[in-house]
Amino acid sequence: MARAVVTGAGGFIGDAVVHELRRRGDDVVPIDVRRGPGIVMADVTRPGDWEKLLVGADLVVHAAAVGTGGELAAVRAGTPSRPAVVDEGELRRVTVAGTVRVLEACERAGVGRVVHVSCVSVLGSSFPDLVDETAPVTVTGLPRADALAAAEHTAIAAAARGVPVTVLRAGDAYGPRAGRWTLWPLLLLRAGRFVLVDSGRGVLSPVHIDDLVCAVIAVAEAGEAVGEILHVTGGESVSAADFFGRYARMAGVPEPSSVPAAVLRAVDTADRVLTGHGWLSGRVSSRLHPRTHIDLGPLALAELVRTGTYSIAKSRRILGWQPGVSLDEGMARTEVLLRERGLLGVQEPARRG
């Protein structure tokens, strides 16, 4: 029996990893700042007793994050609360400084393997189709993407000094608990506020949570993966119009309308001037009239106007991993679970202000 520690265990990805490791019979210690069944409450950005839990761990999966919309907040009276607006300083403290502290603690504890969960958004929105892991990561101007990129740099630096860490860049992860790519778009579609950008021509790279978890396990077991950056997507590219249109059909609502990207950029820019900040996710303004009618949820505009997808050839070669859940199958699984849990019937997010 292996011993594993998972940070961010209350989130969408962390929770799924915990469940799979336990299904395999591993002894799992889930850590999160939020309360939850069996979760060890700890803030991994600060020194604490949680560091002792890493001693003797065969595997640490670092999935802790903040301000990403990775899971839907608590639903009360049928109304989900909005993702919290996190300032850039807090975003970097958790994403970057937290990663530094976790990796340093792993190094001191002599952890066997570390999987650092990142995201393909570090590459921005403009890159060659089937871009691979050798592509340079540059500043995008998006706080979340740039914080994730900085965290990756700390992971690679740790690998250079001997920490057995692998960076796993997840594609557009969806599933019945996925806030960014499932629940928020679905709820906003039902409210009639979600829109396609530029007719939904942007290219998405979805990966079902089951495939993503399998890739995490494969990374943990592949010695060749140490020190590497690996893309993990479902191996299929799809237009935003096709992807979100599937949710509209699940919910029995009209296909979303389209708004030019230039209009959304202008609205968000105006909001930044008026308020001193915009939503870190790149969403359109909450202060201007269009915001009462259109909403991208926690998704960044840059994520919806990509022109290419990501190569997973390296993951296939090094891990022997292959995505096994097609988009059709993944959406079917997602719909079944959403219906079982009554989430297709959850009322739309409330509008305040």
C-alpha cells in the first residue's frame, strides 16, 4: 500500500484524485483549507504541522489553487454563490508561494514522487496547432495564467536540485463537479447570460476528469516523467460552439448567442478603469449594463479564442497513457451524474448589483 498526500483535496481535481487513490487501496491524506469529510484542514502556504504529514509519503499531488473557479461554491436555496474575486497578490501567494513551500517541504521530507498540477492556459491564446511542451512560456498579462506559469518555474527549479517533481498541464477539464468548464457555463446558459465569443470559433482541448486522474496516476508511476512538463488533454479539439452547445442541449435551452471578442475586451477594459481592477478570470464587467446580460463565468476570454490545441505525444510516449474517454462519452457521463444529483435543475446564479 502506497502512502499519498493530496493538497487542494476539496477541489474538483484534488477530490477526484483522492477518490481514485483510495479506490486503488492507497493510504491517502487529503489536505485543504476548507472543511470536508476526512480532510485535514491546513494552509500549505504557511508553515505548520501539515509538513509532518509528508514524511514517509510515496506520492504528493499538489493540486491546491485559488481563484480558478475549479469547482462550484456551495449551493444554498438553489442559488450558487459567485466565485470569489481574488486579488493578484493573494493569487500569487497561494499559487506561487504555496507551490514553493510545498516543494521545499517535500524535499525535506524525502517524498518519493511529486505531481504538480498546472494548466495549459500558461501558453496563452496564440500558439501553433498541436503545440508541445517545448514552447516558451511568456507573460500573458492574465494574472491566473501568469501565476500558474511562475509556479511551474518553481517546480522545474526544484526538479533541477533533485526534487522528483513532474508538471502536469491539464487541458480544459470537465465533469460533473467542474466549475470552470461545466457547472458555471451550464448555469449561465440556463440564465440566458452565457455567450459564445466570435461565434464560438475558438478551439478548446477538453479532458474528462477520469482521463485526467488516470494521467496523474501514470505520472506517479513513471520514473521517466521526473523533471518533465506534460500536456494532458482528451486528444480531441473542439470548437467552443460545439462544446457549450452540448450543455445547452442538456439543459433544454437555446444555443448561446455570440458577442465579438472586441466588445468583451472593451467592456472589461472600461470596468478596470472604473473600478481599479477587473475580474481576474477575464470576465466582463459587473458595473456596466452589458454585464447584466452576458457572463463568461470564471472563464477567461483568452481561453475562448484559442486558435490551436496541444500535443499529448510526449505524455503518450513517457507515461504509456492514452485518453480513454471521448468527448461524446465524457459528456454522456457528465449528463447522467448531473441529472442524478439534481444539478441540471439548480436555479441560475443570482444577479446582485
